[in-house]
Amino acid sequence: MYVIIHGNTVADGSSDVKGIIGAILDNSSRIGQEHHIRNSQGDPLLAAIAARDLIDNQKVQAIIGSQTWAETSLVAEICTQKSIPLLSLADATPEWAMKKWPFLLQSSPTQIMQMKAIAEIVKSWKLYNVSMIYEDGDSSSTEVLSQLSGALTEVGTELSNVLAIPPLVSSSLSQQLEKLRDGQCRIFIVHLSFPLALNLFEAAKIMNMMGGGNVWITTGTFTSLVHSLNASTISNMQGVIGVKSYIPKLLPHYADFYHRFRKLFCSENFEEFNYEPGIFAAQAYDAAWIVVHAMRESNQKGGLLLDKISLSNFTGLSGKIQFIEHKRAPAHTFKIINVIGRSYREIGFWSNGHGFSKLLDQNASYSSSVKELGKVVNPTCSIRLRIGVPSMSNFKQYANVIQYHSENVTSFKFKGFSIDLFDETIKNLPYHLEYDYFAFNGTYDELVKQVYWKKYDAVVGDVSVVSSRYEYVSFTQPYTDMGLMMIVPVKSKTGNRTWLFMKPFTELMWVLILVIIVYNGFVVWIIERNHRPDELKGPILHQTTTMLWLAFCSLFSLNGDRLHSNLSRVAMVVWLFVALIITQTYTASLASKLIVEQFEPTVDSIQKLKNNNAM
């Protein structure tokens, strides 16, 4: 089935539209049924064949569709080859696709604002880790995942788990969900196709993951079709919170669209029990009108149809329509629903820049928390943590296990600084956490290994941080000094005092000083040898000894009266300044070592005592 518009009178009474529009979607899905367009049967290859037929045989000037990225990518390739605009109805379009297929336009609003609405819902519960479940192999889902990750980061939350579910897989959903079941406080964001999401919730209910502290948030891909579900299917989704696009039903032409849609939908889909038009019907209607207006502009003023579509700027059934770089601008208002009982209820709205509100009017009051919309499910931990406490604690001030016996029943009471600190820490967490203490009668190493073996979730008490235990658990930052110390004999750092005069400088420093002395004497000898030939010239041995003598004498005196060149005097002044620093530093350091006795411990660690088998 396909829709062709060519030169007929349209809804606003005009008849100057010349051109043909083709539309392709999966007519077996509820989305396709709402669109009333050519049936691809969910097969990307059939969608491509339908596109080729519409272009070659029907001579269409634009194509609307399809609803999945797999179909869109094939049809976009054909449309680009034929220079025919394709208005995609998929959730999102990757940036690379726009560059590869310049005739591709995304006629559904970008999802960035919807992801921000979901992030604000998560922020209301002050939780910092969430999980996302999306359909694997779908490039548009990857784009949504990136947008959601960015939105969560802005509110101080991050995706701790990402589960990609292959399409058309239902038998292994339980195994897939098992990967997320071990979490503590669980919030799951679901971005799946409609049939796959239904199978997911059915599997989650069987696994007792619906409720019990779990929160499920669905994106508009699923939420916008919840109105088409019957009561038996809804029963698998109790407590689900959804975000869906908002349709401003007060627009003048909405009433006419509403009545015509219900009449046509009822006649073609009599097996459906709900005939209400959803956002997908509105978007398909708007996409057709986008092309109609663009054709009218192109016929009247000339120019490319693609450019006329890109410049569209008017208000349709699904909100304001405007394209930015071939993508429709995002919507700014969304409905928040909560599945309760045999149906669902609309609990309020979220508007970008304002927040949550129960109504949309001039007197609406906004809040930053979804909790203000009424009673909605709150995430809690469905698992009680098991906390191990050492009953043989060495320091009872930190962890003290008191045992009581009464009528063949043994009970325990836990006291101490570590216990009180843990209790106060839990109270200050932004979410509720339930836990129980368990006494452990064993060594500290054995207790730590109980966490590794998952018998306990954590250990509270006077457990020292040692390297061997790091192999099994992670430790919190130490919050107190235990006051433990070793008392060991000391030994003198100075050692042999015979060579004490060498200690102020290191060996490298002594070598450096010697090099500077010789170098300075050599420079003075080179400059002065022409002025004092009797003293500084002669055999090599005589010159060498004279140069060394001149170098070491300059360490203690300037010998200014014996220097004849101004250059040698300048060199000697610089050297005298360096020699002054060296001698003063040496004198001070040597005096300190002679006066103050310095010691170091003979043993610097317990491990050294163990290695020596010391008592």
C-alpha cells in the first residue's frame, strides 16, 4: 500500500501542488498501521525494492520512511543515486549518514531533549549509576546512547552498565538480564523496538525484576505506543515510567485529523482495540505536509525540492517543524507516564528550561524533581547487604561483638566506633540501603576472604590495611591512626668519624669542585702566560705544575697583585664568589655533623623482623 499526492485538492483547500510522494513502512507494526503507507514487511530488502519501484515506475519526487535504521540506510543509498529526498522516520540519524547521503533528512525530532528529560528523572532520585538496554546493530540506537550518556554526565550521573540486545532474540533475554541482576540500586533505561521491549518486560517479570526497588524508564520509541497495549500485556510492565512526545491537541487542524484517522484506522485494522492516533501518526502526517509545502514553493518559485524541505518552518501536529543541518529540531516538551494497574496514567510534563509540571498552562508550577508530580515508584535496594564483623577483634573500642543467650536463641549486638561510623555513613547516602551485621569467629585474613567468596558484601571493624589483603578486597581510606609503633635500637648515621670531613659533600660534588678548580686555573694560565713568560712558560711538566699550583692557590686568595690581564682578574672574581659559597656551605655542614649526633633505626619494618626470624 502506498500514498501518492499529485495535483489533488489537499486539506487546506489548495490545488496547486504538482508532484508525487511515496511512503514506505512496515505495515505489520503498530507504527506502520498508524502511518498508512507502503508495506515493507519489516524487511530492509523489500523496502529498497519498494523505493526503486516508486522512483522508477511511479516517478515520485520524495519518499517518506522508513521507521528502522536498517531500512533507512538501504533506501537512502537509492534516493541519493536518483537525487530524490528521503524523509526518514527513524529515531536518530548518525552524523556520518548525513555526509554519505546528502538527500537524507531526519523528519522525526532529534532525541537530545528526550534524553535530557530522562536524565532529569534520574537526577530526582540522586542516583549516580544507571544501566541502559538498547538494540544491538542499530546505528540510530548508538546515536541515542551517545546523547543519553552526555545528558547523564551533565547531571552528575553515569552509565555503569550498557546491555546491547540482538534484534529478534527472545529466548536468551533471561540470560541477558542476568548480567544486570547482580546490581544493588537498579535503574534501567530501555531503548528498544516495540516487540523486543515487550519480550524484555515479559522476561523481567518472570525473573522478578519488575518492582522490588527496580525502576524501568522507557524512551519514546516504546512509550509512544503504550496506548495500543491490552490489559494482559500491561500487566507485565507495572511501575514502568515512560517519556513520550507531546502532541498539542488544541491546534485547529488536529480535530479534523483525529476524526479522519480514527475512521480510516478502524476500517483497516479492526483487530486493534485502540484507535487513538499516536505521535508516529502525527509525524507521518507532518512529513507529508512538509513535502507538500516544499513542492508548492518549488513549483511557484523554482529551486531544488531538497532545499525547500530543509527550509521548512511551520507548526505541525507534532510541534514546531524546523530542520537544522538536515535534522528536524528537537521537541522541548514531553509527557511523563506511569504504568499502573490495567492501563497507564499521564502524571505530568517535562519542559526544557522549566522542569516538571502537572499541567501546561500559564499558571503551571514547575519543579526540578519528578517526585512533585505525585506518587511514582522510587528505586531502592532489593538486596539486604551482609556485613561481616570480627568477633575476635583486638580493639573492642572499634568493633565489639556482644553475644546474648535466651531460650535457646543466640543473638548478637554490635558496638564500637567502626560500627557507629558505618551506620552514619549509610544514613547520609542519597538512597535507602538495608543491611545486617554478622559475627565472624576467625582470623582477619579469613574474614577478608569471605568478601572475595561473596559470603559477605563488606567488612566493618579494625581490619588493618596490608598488601596481602589487597589481593581479595578494596579498602576505604583509613579514617584513624591506630597508634601502633615499633621500639627498636638505633645506630649512628655518621659511622666512621675518621672520614667525617668528607661527609658534607657527596662524591659527585667533590668531583665537580675539583673540575671547576682545574678549569679556572687553566683559564688564568692561558690568559697570563703571555704576560709572565719567565714563570708560565717552559717545559710541559713545569707548565702543568705551575697551572695546578695557580688553580689551588686561587681557592684561598685572589692574587690580584700578580695578575696582569683584566680578563684574568674578571675570571678570578667570579671564581672567588663561587669559592666563598662552597667554603661557607662546607663549614656549616661539617660543624652540624660534629655537634649534632644523628641516628637511624636498626629495623625499619615488621617484615624485616619476620625475614630474620626475630622474636
